[in-house]
Amino acid sequence: MSTENSTNTLSREDLARLVAADIAPGSYVNLGIGQPTKVSDYLRADQQVTLHTENGMLGMGPEAHGEDIDEELINAGKIPVTEHPGASYFHQADSFAIMRGGHLDVCVLGAFQVSAAGDLANWSTGAPDAIPAVGGAMDLAIGAKEVFVMMSLFAKDGTPKIVADCTYPLTGLACVSRIYTDHGVFLIEQGQDGPSVTLREAHGMSPQELADRLDFPLTLPAENS
């Protein structure tokens, strides 16, 4: 069900809560570096979601704090984490085999840009002084059954980060299925007539205002169509 909030945008915590609620029970999930790491704090025990880390762990729990911090127990972003009962550890090569072998149901990544076709650009802006940081993102983008993206909708200069065609170097083609932003949640479907983008819910702007800011056809929620 779509909702509209014309006054408040979503915080990173709000986005993490939304993503966590949308992950199907029993899923195997990888959370990328940055905003996505917050998702682990909002997963419910009854969802029985198993978190995988690129550096070689299954069964990761929420971020560790205080006395729970073990300096040798970190995720791929070097953030101290907890472990659930039954957690396991393995070589990074085995971790990438999980990623590349189609064993992950969902991965959640940050992005610089996502195209209306679901193309992902999240490792470089292409700037001369940019430090390439593709890491395992390309393996996750093409290996996971679904790719969720968490990012701000607009760059600092006000330009949209969901675009008709990516201008930054690509990480993966037609791989993104959902985009969670501070201004709304967008769904990308790969149909027989080509890809389409649907606005599931809007925040901080009306659905029509969002459509007017984007340079591709956007399907609005039914009550706003």
C-alpha cells in the first residue's frame, strides 16, 4: 500500500527499517558497506534471516556495542558485529562462491546512480581523483536473486540519482529491483515491453512532484495516477 508524507523525508534509520521489513522470512542476505549495514539492527528474530558477510561469515547479528565488541569479529565494512547461535566462518574465496553461485536471496547496496532499467553504478564517479572501490559489489549485483539499493534520491547539486541512463561506470546491468531513498521507494520491473519504474510511496514531496523531477516515465501509485 502506498503512502505519502508531504513534510518529512526518511532518515537512514527509517530506510533501514523499511528494507528490513521487506526482506522475506528465511532469506539469505548480504548487506553492503555504508547505509545498508543499518538494516541488521531492524531485522526481527521471527524473520529468521541469515546475514552473509563478504569477508567470510554466515549468521551475523546486529552491530556490536560496548562490552559486546570483539575486535576480531567485524563485517566487510570493518564494523564490529555480533553473531547469532550457529554462526559460521570460512575463507573469503568460499564467501565469494556463495555470492557468485546464486545462493543469496537479497543483497542491499549503496549507489551513486541507478538507471530506470535497473543498471547499477556504485563503485566510481569516474572523476580523475576518484578511488576505485568496486570490491565485491559486481559479484553481489549479478549473483543475488534480488538487489535492493539504499541511497539519497538527489545529489548535492540537486540532480537525481535515479536516471534514464547511468553516466558513471557500471557495476551491473538490469540488476536492481528496488530503490529505497529519503524521498520514496521505487520498484523496477523487467517486463516483456521493457523495464518500468513504479513509485511505491513518496516522502517529503508529492508523487507528482517526484515525477516532475525525474527524466524518465514514472508510474505513480494508483490513487495519484
